[in-house]
Amino acid sequence: MPSSSSIAETTGSAATASKTQVVTFAARWRWYRRKLGLLAERTFPPLERLRERRRLIGHYTRAHGKPPRLDPPVTFNEKIIAASLTDHHPLLALCSDKIAVRDYVASRIGAEWVLPLLGAWWRAEDIDWEALPESFVLKPSHSSGQILKVEEKARLDRARVTATLRGWLAHDFYRQGPGEWRYRDIPPRILAEPLLPNAPDGGSPPDHSVFVFNGEPRFLKVVCGRHVGDTKPRATWFDLVAREPLPFRHNGREPLTERMPADFDWDGLAALARLLSADFDAMRVDFLWVNGRHWFGELTPTDNAGTGLFDPPERDEIVGRAWPLRDGKAYIVRPGVPAPRGYPPQRP
């Protein structure tokens, strides 16, 4: 006759197995549901457009407390939502692909402004760790906000990092994020870049984001203090013509306490941004400021997916006036710009 302890162990094992089966079934159901949803949207494009509209307007409404005006859009954030719904030019996907955009940028301003690519992989298991330097950065090509800094490769838990990267590759930023169309067709890959030196405050290098409208750089947003303990980053917007700070806050961030360097090359930065935005009615061109020089960061067509908060709110409309409408609609890519050839790349 089995002991009471063995009966308890058997019962516990059965309960654990039952829970595992339920969790496995739920995970499989979510996977199949996503695949069926993807098939339905690809088969019936109006369904996909309806979903995009619901998610984008929903994100905006939750951030601003009211739905956007879209016919016509007036503020900067309203134009972001309107353009996201109107403009599905294939170039926007390429520019948001952290791997493919590198060649696009190099062809316009030169490869010397682009950080070296240490490697790119379709599968996390294929990373050649021995070929990487002692310090580097890992990112996914198809999403936003995910980054892993490696300062000492010898101390890296490769199995744990590989599991994290697999999760990144499986993440569908288009369907699980705000619903921005351009992320739909970006093939998920992992890339490695050199780890840049920290800023004097110990955080990441400052971000210099140039807002270009109708071919002219109009505003510069400088963000400092990123990844410095529990402190929030600081940010100030500048008028690029007057080279003076503007009297408003964005996303609740305190203004900068430090001044721009006396020898800061305002004209050189504006020239780079102008070249990179030649194909667009509106574009945010991001650079990293490291040891007195700029490195290209990203091309961002839709700042904060239309959820950025201006204080006072009237500044949202003032910034939006710089973005020209065409036939009462907001677009990102200029008319006549051809679709990129050979994009997206096919997985081998």
C-alpha cells in the first residue's frame, strides 16, 4: 500500500502537470490566434487598416485625454497620427529597420557617420560570441526601446542573453505596440554595435534629435541624463534658426542645466539632417553626441507615436505649423520618391 507521502507527491505531480498543460495550451492558443489574425489582415487589407486606426487613435486618446482631429490635423501630434494612417510608403519600413537604414544613411552623408556593424543574425543561437569584442551593444532590428549593453563579455551569461534575444525576435512590435504600420514588414534580426563611452554623468551619450520639415531643420531636441540611476532624463528643445532654447517642456522632462558647448557646430548638424531628410516632408533625425562629434542614431518618422506631451499644450500646435499639409492631409514621404529595391530582405 503506498504511503501517504507518496500519494501526496503523486497528487502534486499531477496538479503540476495539469497546470503545465493549461499554460502550454494557452500559449499555443495565443500563437495560433496571432497567426490567424495576421492571415486575416493580410488577406483582407481593410481589416488591417481598421486595426491600425483603432490602436493609433486609442494610444493618442489615452495620452492626450481626447481623440485627435484628423480632417485636417492641426497639431504636431495630430499630424503624426494622420500621417501614420495615410502614408504607407515602403521607404518608411526601411528607415525604421536598424540594419537596412545604415546603407541608406551612408549613401547620403557617408559611412563615417555610421557606427560600425559588428554582426547581424537571424537567430540568437547563431551569434559568434568569440568574434565580438570585449564590450558591445545588442539590439533588435524591428522594434524600439530594446537594448542590451555588454561591458565585459567574459562575465556574460550567454544562455540567459540568448533567451532574451529569442524573446526580442519573437516580439511583434507592429501588433503589440502602438500599431505603426512601418514595423509590419521589418524582418526581425539581432545586430551588434560598439559600446560608446558614457557621458560625464555616467549615463548614455546625449541624444541630439533634429526635427526637419519640408527640407529645413527647424528644431533640435537635446536629451541628457539617460540611464543615470533612478533619475529622469532632462531635455530642452532649441530653435535651430535662432539657436536659442524654447520655453516649454516635453514629456514632463526637466530642462537641461548645462549649456551647449561654445564651439557646437550648429550648421554642420543641420546640414547632415537636411541631407538625411531630403525624401521626406517631416522627419526626426537622431544623432548621438560622443566626445565632441556626432554619430548617426536613427530616423524616426513619428515622434513618440503621437503621444508626446507639450507643456504648455499650445506648443503642440506651434510645432505642428512647421509640417506642411498636402491636399489637407499629412504625409511623411515626399511625392515621387521611389520604393526601395530589394527590401525587405528574405530570410536565408
